Amino acid sequence: MTEHPGEPRPDMTVERRGSALHVTFDRPHRRNAFTREMYAGLRTLCEGLAADADGVRALVLRGAGGKAFAAGNDIADFLGRTGEHGDEAVAYEEEIRAMLEALLAAPVVTVAAVDGVCVGGGLAVATHCDLRLATAGSRFGYPIARTLGNALAAPVVHRCAGVFGEPLTREMLLASRLVDATRAHAVGAVMEVVDDGPALDAALDSLLAGLEAASMVTVRATKEQLLDRAHRLEAAPADDHERLLAVYTGPDFAEGVEAFTGRRPPVFEA
């Protein structure tokens, strides 16, 4: 086991194990919530694989601690950078979109190994992976309508609908309900559900062993075809920037921020 070469990535560990690159989101005290630096590090990693995969066949993403894959974005980090400026919040969303696009386009098989909560930005990352494994206690969702009162970029919503189907996507976003691993497996969003962390490790090892015999020519060609499809079906509409700007400069987001910083439930009027 050797460390993958490259610049240090805050709050993430990156290890090369055979032909697989393993990335662990390492902020268990914050349920592995993403910071801007973590998004930037993941984007750099994926773009590096696109330039030279160096024999890597698979990229495995998982969270440390056994309680969360990633519980969205670190709101304190997000608010500290965006303040009250809606355009900065939208710019942050666009940075995340660029990272997700790099992940979707990575020329290797990407796997989200989910053990625990996978919500918000964590779900966006997981749905932009090729495959998902999960423990039985894992849950997925976008409860943003009951938390900050913000919105997702259209391609992120479209990708979720492509993976989970429109009914569950509506349930997650409109009803703010989390979907358990069994329901996710039933619609094909998760390829395998296992009992616990050790069983997740075993399922992952089995999957990676199978990839050793795969033709990477076939993998890359197939991923390019699926990426073309995603670009056609999941593109952002021309007015998506203005839609997000209106959300981030509106009263509900302001209330969501005030409620979060005040450690109270938000009261939305709109």
C-alpha cells in the first residue's frame, strides 16, 4: 500500500492499493461534511486521472467513522466564504458542479462505498459515481427545504433523478425525506446492500477483484457514451444561474442562515 503522489488534500486521505485509488473523507467529527478545499482536492484528483490514470482502474470514495459517507457541505465553511452575497453562493455552487463533472468524466470506474448518512453534497458526489454499495443502515437525501432553504443546480437534480428515479427524487427534495438503502437498492440506485462495515469491505474487495479482469478500453468507451447521454439529458437550462441567484438572495435562505447560526429550526414564509 503506497500513498498516491500529489499535493496534500485537507481532510481527505488518498491511498493507492493495487489498481484502485481509495479516497476517504476524513472529518468524522463533522460527519465528513465537505469543505471547499475538499471539493477542490477531489476535482484535482479526478482531473489528474483524466490526464494520466497511471494504471488506476477504480476510484473508491468513502467516509471515515462509520456514521456518514458525507453529511452535505460544512455550512460554517460555506457561510464564512459567501457571507450575505448571493453571487458568491452561486459561484460556490458552480465550483461544486465543476468537481462533479470531473468525477463523472473520470476514465476509471468510480465507486461510492456508503456507510451511514449520505445527504446534500455527499449525495451529489455519490450519484456522480458509476456504482454505489451501501450498508443496510445507510440513508440518502436532500433535506434542504427544511434546513437552509437553498436550492441545487439543475444538473445535480437531473443526475439524482437519473440514478434514483423521479419519484424518489421528488420525495427527497419536496418532502425532505431520507431514503433507506433497501429502497435505494430496489430502484437500482445502489447495486448491493450489506449488513455492516466489514461486509461493505468484503463487497468492495469482490467488486474490485472483478474489475481486474475488465477491459479498460471497454470501460472508457462506455463511460464516454454515458457521459454524452448525461450532457444531453442533464444540462442546466439557460436561466439556472438566475434561478439560483434569486434563491440565495431571497428571504428563505436568509432565514435558513440565521436559524442555522442561531441553532434553531427555520421558519420559512415563502
